[in-house]
Amino acid sequence: MLRFLARRLLGAAVTLLIISAVTFMLFYAVPRDPARLACGKLCTPETLELIRHNMGITDSLPVQYWHWLSGIFVGRDFASFGSCDAPCLGYSFVNREPVLETILDRFPATFSLAIGASVVFLIFGVGMGMLAALKQGKAVDKIASSASLVASSMQIYFVGTLALYVLVYQTHILEQPSYTEFTENPGGWFSGLLLPWLVLALIFTANYTRMTRSQMVEQLNEDYVRTARAKGLNGSSVFFRFAWRGAMGPIVTIFGIDLGVLLGGAMITEKTFSIQGIGLLAVKSVSTSDLPMLLGVMVLTAAFVVVSNIVVDAVYATIDPRIRLA
């Protein structure tokens, strides 16, 4: 297992290095003048020159990337901002704060949104998929399949706006969505994120329902499941001990990818409900052309996805020992 994880960690490090290099080149090489882009509309010559100095525009692109990369491990000094301790992802030219500090400040909101929504769509999505597979061909199966098809065709910005209007503004069943620190007010944390959880989980629930159903139906028709039935095992043992374990692998794999993406920011959901998370930070960084902030968000999002995949590989290897040989 240690050798298996060591190979995955080495591959993850190489992947993140390539992603960071490509992203850096796209942001700093494609624009004709990245300093002008980062300076924004209300840009004075003094501010533009200051940004050029801090971004190191006069250096070659490989040197600029090396300065940015080395800052992650040893820190970096900026003429106008001062020193930036490691790990340093640079300074934002918009709020004049360290990029990593701003991202970490927004991360609890995104983490709460991602974890809460994941719990909802795993419980309902996997549960409905298993029920549909168990009742294959019956009314429950048809209703679950039809509902998942309709839900997967919906868009978060439409469902979120409609849910806000009906459940918050008209009927007042739910509170206005907001983020409150869990340690300060657990009740306010739950009530403020309940509606975003439900809306974000809607589409994922539909996808997991269909995926779980298809995997379970496939496993129930496998020879080893038929053999277990022929040996006299009861239906629940066959369903949970054999079929469910065989269907778990693909579900765990997809969940790891989805969770990594959500931890990198659910942009549409955060924008719809005005939740100050990483996703909304990325949207604002695009609108203000804050290149250092946008670069930091994208690199950390990639890191979340890569780390999630490593965790998935470890869990998958535990479920199926044959994977360790890959």
C-alpha cells in the first residue's frame, strides 16, 4: 500500500507542476500586457509601473514562473507589499492582500457548502439508485428514473432563483441563505446553508441515482451474485454483501472527483446565493482581472481534485486489492 500511495503522490506532484506551469503561461504569456490587464480600467501610470515591477514583467517567462514557484516553498519579497511568507501565491493587486490568505478566508464557506451538499446527494442519490435497482421494472424504478432525468436537465441558477423566490421571499419557509461560522452559531450555520445544499445537491442526486442504479443492475446480473443466490443466501445478504460492494468502486471514483471540484468552488451556487466562497472569489477575480488571485484559485482547485483522486485511489485499493498492482 505504501508503494502504491508513493507512486500516486509522485504522479500528483508532477501533475500539479504541469498544471501550474500551463496556467501561468496562459495568464502571463497570452495577454499582450498582463500588467495592464491586472491594473484594471482605472489605471494610473504609477500603478501600472508598480504592478509591472511586482509581477517581474521585465524577466523572461521561465524566470517569472520560477519566482512564483519558489515563493510557494521559500516565500517571496515584493517591493510595494513587503515579504510574503511561504507558502506564497503572490499578492492581489485588487485588495492588496496575500492570495493564499484571502483564499483560506473564503475556504470555510466553500468547504461547508461542499460537504453539506455531498451528504445530501450521497444519501438520496445512492439510496434512490439502490431502491430503483431493487425494484427494477416496477413503479418505484420508473418514478426514480424519470425524476432523475428531469432533475439532471435543470440548471442551478434557475432552480436556485426559483427556490429563493418561493421558499424564502414568498412563503418564508427557509431563511435567507448566508454563511455563519459553525463554531459561532451551529444553528445559523445549518439554516443559512440548507437551501444552497438542497439546490446544489439536486443535479448531483439525479446523476448518482442513475449511476447507482445502472451499477447495481449490472452487478446483480454477474455470475458470482447468481452463485451466491444458488447457495441459498438471502436477498439482503446478496444485495449488500456482494452486489453493493461490487458497485461501490465507480461510485467512489466519481464522488472523489466531484468533491474535489466542489472544494475548488461551486461558482454558480455561490453566485446565486451570494455565499462568499472560493467560487465567488474566482468570479470576482475574472471581473476585476486579478491575475494573481485567479492563478492561485485555479492552482488550489487543481490541487483539491488531485488530492481527492489520491484519497479515492487509497479507498479503491482497500475495496479491491487488485488495484494496488496497477
